[in-house]
Amino acid sequence: MPRIVSITEAKTHLSELIDAVARGEEVVIARRGRPVAALRPAPSPEEIAARRARGFGALRGKVWFSEDCFDPLTGQDLEDWEGGSLPESPESPSPREP
């Protein structure tokens, strides 16, 4: 359960609250009893690097779309998409009989 402190208490005891967060405690700052902010540990350099790697453009050059990817579906493709029966692939196991 997080430790809830007022803004005044947070201003007065900020160093102590930062030490508490560093020990793994959750600290929530409230204004008139309503939570408005939370103190949490800063991400490690490794976490920051991982987030940047997942950012916009991270898959550039790794994802490929065929030229007809966005063409309208044919009648049969549309029927299959909307719940028609799809043919069994040769790799898929056949269902077991009870």
C-alpha cells in the first residue's frame, strides 16, 4: 500500500521521501486528500536504452509488406475473412475424434 503524503509534507521531507522510494516504497502526493502525483524510481540507463530501441521506427528495414497488401479483398477472400471456412493447411494436425 502506498504511503500518502500532503504537498506540504512532501516539500518539507522531500529528501526522506526520495530515500523511501530508493528503498522500494511507493509514495503518493495528495492535495486535499486526493492523489495528484506519485514518486517512483528513475529508470536505469538500460531501461532508457530499451525504450528508445522500441520507439518509432525501431522496425525500419525489418518489416516487409507485399505490394498488394492494401488492395481490396476478392470475393472469396472477403468471405473467408468474414467467417467462411478456411482450408486446412497441410502442416496443421487433424482434429482428434472423440
